[in-house]
Amino acid sequence: MKKLLYIFLMLLLAIGLIACDEAKTEPTIPTEPTIKLNEVNPQHDIYYQIFVRSFADSNQDGIGDIQGIIEQLDYLEDLGITALWLLPINPSPSYHGYNVTDYYDIHPDYGTLEDFQELIDLALERDIKVVIDLVINHTSDQHPWFVSAQASTQSEYRDYYVWNGNTAFESFVGGMKDLNFNNPAVVEEVKNIMDFYLEMGVHGFRIDAAKHLFEGINATLNNSLLLLSLNAHIKNNYPNAYIVSEVFDYNYNSVADYFIGSDSVFNFHAAMTIWDKVGFGNSRFLLASNLSRAYQAFRAFNPDFIDAPFIGNHDLDRVASMSAFQGTNGALKLAQAMRVLLTIPGSPFIYYGDELGMKGYRYEGTNIPGYGVVYDEYRRQPFLWGDSAITTTWLPSDGSNDMTPSLATQMTDNASLFNQYKEMIQIRKDNPALMYGSNFAPYKEGNSNLQGYVRHYQYESIEQAVLVLHNLSSSPIEIDLPHLKIIYGSTTLEPYQTLILEIDSALIGDYI
């Protein structure tokens, strides 16, 4: 009997303890959602510029194609880029594609619209956006609009173009006929084209030759207002859509006006400054202040401007071919130019192959055996995969890259330029002060040997400040400055090397 009573009491005690525990269970406190800064800043990216014809060949016809890009998404993701800019992909009679014959299709050498849709979808699965070249300053003289316009003064497309008598105006020679943006029908056509690709999932557009859309008196204002109209249109349905305008001008004051209608404008001034100060070593003490003056001009038009810096593109001789980056210390300076690019404000653009140090320069009508007469082709030559199965062969080698290590070689070399690019891209992505915002202030103790700048970013509870220092000289420099941690480099700053320090945000004034 006692045993049964004991068991009964123990059961009651257990039930009581369980009830007690349940009563004491603390309510779950919801955790604060993680702030995703890439969503807060949807137009800040690290871009990789691709000339499709030269990048990767998927079908062994010698020509790069969209499926080739798809097959190399692993490479692009591994490199760390977050967005692609594709040079013209529409049908065109030229190798470069800047004279379009159909805005609603893909060049047959590159694939199909279905291929392009697949690229967009698969890239987005990897958080890689796609921006395309929108060539609207002109069409090909073989575009159906122009064929009709030239055939009859009564054509519905006659007023799509700018005429001087019976001659259509060309900003650029080679059968590229300027569109007439004083005609509202042309503006609507462009908006329809933009809608078509935004519906496919593209992130935005690089506007080719933006300073030539209108010519003559008040061209800059008219161009900026046109871009503003296009940008407002696409943001109605796609608020995060992106326009980056090409204004080929090294004068930052001439470029600044275009921030009226553009999210970003390519910064030719920054490229020239980096070539001149890092590469040639001219007036090195002006590196940070020259960059800062341009940013101040941009900020006057848009306080939250998103710059588009670069050091190489398809219209310029390859940066590795410039005399500034040849000879003694040339390779060190080339890597330092990259580190400047990846530590200044905006969305940096990396030209395909620059991460390998590829070379290439313009010829002036030279005949190349096996190809023909060339001009800009060798600025856009095949990517050096080190794998014949995917390397394009549309352009025979001119020997300029005979000594440039291929990607396959550089991937196995920790000190290679490729691996330096990869490391610095990751550092930018890991540090919001580098990746986001337009804040930039020159380091107050800068001189001809040491140049630096402070980058700062704050959003809600997230705040970071970093000091970036570049040794532009051939001698080591000892750095003794208060800091929270070393993000990159060493306080013994070796020649043509970079040091990135995280600093106390409250003490920024001590450095600038």
C-alpha cells in the first residue's frame, strides 16, 4: 500500500514540475532581422564588362556566345563580381555591334533570345545582375527604319533620323545614322525597347554615346533631360533599374551634368588620374585631391551619386599595354591601380581580361594576315582561358599576349594579378565603407610618396570607417596610426603596396 502511495505522489510531483516548467517558459523574443546592405543599396555592384565575341566559345565555331558566358558563371561567381555589362548583343553587320539592325533580337553569332533569358535567370540565381549596352544614338544604315526612311521622304520613319538634305547625319562614321530625339515617336520606341528587356529581367542599361543624343547648342542639358525622362519611365515599374551613361570626356565638370538623368556616369577623369598618378608617377601628391574634386562636382547634382569608375574599357588601349605600366615596377603599379579602383566610391567596372593583365592596342587600318584590316579589334581580343575548348579564335593573335599568363596558370599562383583582383574584390564586398556610399575624404598627411583617403558608411546600426593608404614610391614607409584593425596589408608599407585600416568612426576628423 505504501509503495502504491509513493508512486502516486511521485506522479503528482512530476506533473506539477512539468506544469511549473511550462508556466515559466519565457516567450520567444523575435530577433532583429538581418540588414542586407545589397538590398538597401541595389545599384552598388562590382561589374565585369564582357565583349561576348571574345569571351567564351560554347560550340567551337571560334566565336564567343551567350552559352559560353552561362558555362563560365562559376568563374564569374568565383571572381566575386556582382553584375555583368554586356557589350552590344543585338543583330549588327559589324564585329563590334554598335550599328544595330534589330533591337528586339540577339546577334545570331551569340545565340537566341531564349539563350539570353537563360543567362539572365541563371545569373540572378547567383545574385549576379545583367546590364546591356543600349545603342540608341544611332542605328545601322541597314536597320529597317533607315532603309524605309532613305527610300522615301514620305516614309513614316523619315523623321526618325536627322537629315541634311538627302544625307542622314552621323556622329560616328561607318553607316551609323543618328536618331532624331526631337521626334516623340523615337523616344517612345526607346522606352518600348527598355521595357522589353526589363521584362526579361535585365537590371539596366549602359547608354552608349550619351553626349551625342542631341548635338548643338544646349546639347548637354537636352541630353540630361532625355536621360531623366527615360530613367523616370523605367523606374515606374522597375524602381531599382539602373542607367549608367557613357560620356566620353576626361573633364569631370562636363560629366557632372549627366547625373541629372543618370544613376551613374563613367568616370573617365578617375581613370586618367589613376593612370597618371599611379602609373606615370606625375604629381603623385594630387591623386586623392583630384578624385575628391570630381566627387564634389557630382555631389552638387546628386548628393547620393553612384560613380562608375574604371581603369580600362573596350574603347581604350588595354591598361596593361600603357607605357605607364611597363618596365621596372610596372606589374606592381598595375596591381596598385586595381586596388585604387576597388577602394574608391561607386560601382567599379572591370574590363574582361584586365584581371589577367591582358594587353592590346589600337591599329590604324593595319592588315592582319588571316583576318584583314583592323582598328579596335585588338583592344577586344580573345580572353586567355588556357583552354582551347572554350577560347575564341575569331581574331588571330598579334603576339601582344604571348607573355601574358593564362587564367589556368594564374589561378594556381597565389601572387598572380588574378588572385590579387579576387582578394581585393572580396575585401570590398566584406567592408560596407568600401562597397557602399559616396563618402570620400583625402588623408590630410598625404604627400608625393603616400596618398590616402577615408571612406565612411552608416546605415541604421551599421557603421564603418576605413583609411586606405597607397605607397606610390619605390621605398618602404612605416605607418604608425591609431586603428581598430588591419583589413589589408602591413604597417610596413612596401613600395607600390596598399594598407587598409579600420578606424574609429568618431575620430575621422583626426585623419582628414
